[in-house]
Amino acid sequence: QKEVEQNSGPLSVPEGAIASLNCTYSDRGSQSFFWYRQYSGKSPELIMFIYSNGDKEDGRFTAQLNKASQYVSLLIRDSQPSDSATYLCAVTGYSTLTFGKGTMLLVSP
Amino acid sequence: DTGVSQNPRHKITKRGQNVTFRCDPISEHNRLYWYRQTLGQGPEFLTYFQNEAQLEKSRLLSDRFSAERPKGSFSTLEIQRTEQGDSAMYLCASSLGDKETQYFGPGTRLLVL
């Protein structure tokens, strides 16, 4: 059974700090990796995707993938209170997404 | 608005009633997915379509659940004889094809009393 593990948090960081969110997955056949942000009561919103080992940067966000360790992370630089949300890690092999339970991030002003 | 849309946004029903939800994907997307999310959990896959063909169904999709995508455009998800355990957010997503990014609609929140 495919599993995606995330620390449920909450992860609390002060405004302006770097938030580091981590995710591990069980299926070595996983090919694509996604980070979604979900505000309370809302649907998931795509932040980033990554397919290859290494880092991928987009603005304040950096996704990191290490397939050998089956590990993917998301760094948020210069965290803002508006970044406070649940961050969902999702992986896919060929079609469907398997999600973790999400990590709640709280950014305090 | 060219995103994924879902209707209704909220549904309250009594146990034993049937409910139907609709999803309209992004227009050029040929894949459509249904997920269910309960409080404190990530979305769980239910089923997906490529055009009008239903290609995969999760074990979560009991025989009380049925989904259709008759013309390869919008999709409906019907739950028959609802149970309190069916209370959840039902999410629809669409993608351009295999392995492509899935974009989610706003969801339909179901409460079964």
C-alpha cells in the first residue's frame, strides 16, 4: 500500500523565518511529487511540483527531492502570516495522487 | 472563470437519502478525478476518468457510490442511501493527461444528519 508520511505539526515559525516541511513516501515507483497548500475549509491549491532529484525554486518556495531516500521537502523563505495553512505532500506513479495528512504551518507576526 | 467548478458547494441531507454532485473540469483537460477528504486527513482517491472511460476505482468506492462522465466533459458523483460516515468534503480535480498536474475545484461539503 502506497503511503505518504508527514508530521502533522503544527510547525510554528516567526514571520520572516524559513519554514521547512518534510515528507517521506513508501512507493519507489513514484515519479512525480507535488506540494499543495490548503487553507481551512478550502480546497488544495498547487504550490509546486518536482520530478527530478535535486532542488527546484519558485519565488519564496524551494522543493527538494531525494529519490534514494524517498524524501521530498518544501522550504518557504521569508515566511508570511498568509502562509499559515496546511501543506499537503502528494506523490503519483502513473495516474492517481496519494496524499499525506498534511503539516499545519503557523506563521506568527 | 476557467478553473474546475463543483456544485453544489454545500449539501445537508438526512441519512438514507441519495445525493448527486457535479464537477465541471477545465475545458481542455481529459482526465477527471474524484477525492474525498475528512477532517485532519489528506484527500483520498475515489475514482478517475480519462474522457468518458472510468479507468480506476478505489476500494473506498462502495457499491453505494457511482460516478459517470457521459460525454467526457462534466462528471457526476452519486451516493445512494447516505450514511453519517459519508460526511466529508468531496473534491474534484482535472488534468491535461497522464502524470500531469491535477487542479482542484472548490469541493462539495456533505453533511449527513
